[in-house]
Amino acid sequence: MDNIPAPLVFMYHGITSPSMPSLQGREIGAELYDVTLDNFKAQMQWLKAQGCKPQLLEDINAQSPGKKVILTFDDGEMNNFQLAFPVLKELGWKAYFFIIVKRIGKNGYMGWDELKKLAQAGMVIGSHGLSHEILTNLLDSQIEEELRASKKYLENNLGFTIYTLSIPRGFCNDKIIETAYQLGFSSPVFVSEKPVHLKSPCLGRVAVKANWSLKRYEVALKGGVPWIEKIGDFLKKVLKTVFRESGYNWIRGLLIRLLK
């Protein structure tokens, strides 16, 4: 991808519909990223109308038409298979599905059959960690176990090499990224917002949120961020810096509960 502008990477989580509402029992705030099926379809159709064809990293080159866009789905919820996958298949588009290994086959999450069908259709199955732990809270040995075990377990059950990784929960550092590469994950690792201090190669993503209008999606495709969100992002970075991972998550959870 030398001399090719970095692609815009959209990060999705749950896709919902009246028949498949938001999955319960997840981390606090997960519902903020649940996109309705109608909105997801509208976003995909809008991308198509703009001449965008989401691709995999290895397929992107200077001749790729339109803006370079990649679609990723974190966590491995069953709604990704039942709702998002048919839309992608109809359009002939490929995407990355990053799986929390310990949730495979649990209520509301994809099992091995679904993951194999995604792979057979050309989708990429990647790791989203063994148990969705915040890696920066762990010891070096625990970080290695989270990443190594997730890769091995997926490979043993799917029968092919797992080479892609998205860092769970949005917290990472150079040590974690380099550990992933040492364990056999390919560059670049996918992260949420790329920390400014991070030196290791990785790809930051744009989190698509439940409250986004199609107009907001258009702004994201053009690389823009509304000023009110910029203020929120700045405050979030300050909180993460001052209170670290556990403190930030506690404050975030408290605010979400108070605003409900």
C-alpha cells in the first residue's frame, strides 16, 4: 500500500432490527454503537452511490475506484451474520469480522458454522481477543495469553490461519501492538482511535454510532468530525490520560447510567 492514501476504516458492532433488538448483558455503553438494519442498508447504498466499493487491505491498490473504504465488525454478534452479512453479500463486498473467542456460540453470538460460512464467502475472520479484556490492564504474560490463545483457538476450529487482529476496548500501546506482531498477526493491527503517541504501524477506525444520521455518515466519509464531537473526543482523551483505563470506564459508565 505504499504511496496509496490510508483507507477510511468504518468500525461497526451490533446491527439491530425489530426481530433482533440490542443484545443484552454486554459492556456498559455497547448499545451506543448498535446500528439499525435500515440505517446500515442506507449507509451501504450511499457508499455505493458515491462509487465506493469496500475492500480488504490486500485488494486495495492505486487503481481501486473511489475513496478507499474498509468495513470491520467487532465482537462477533449473531446479528452480524443474520442482518449485515446478507447486505454485504448482495452488494458483493467483503469485510472483516473480529471475534471475541470466549463468546463464540454463546447466546447472541456467532458459532463455528456461521464463522465458516463468512470465511467461505470471502470475509476475513480475525481475533478481537480471547475474553475482551482491556489489554493495558494486564501483565505482559497475560497480554500474550489473550492474543496467542485467541489466535490458536480460532485456527484450530476454523482450519485456516488467523492473521488479523483488532485491539479490544480501545486501549493499546506500542508494547501490545509489537507483541501481536511477534505472535504472528500481520501488520497493520486495527485499533479504535489511534493514540497520538503510538509509533507502531496500525490502522485507526471510525466508530459508527447508533445516533448517526445519513448526513453524519457522509461527513465521516469525507474525513470530517462535527465540532461538538471534537469537544467530546478531547474530553474523552483527557479523562483517559488522567484516570487511566479503569477510572475512565467507571466515569463513562456512570455518565451513561445517569443520562438514560
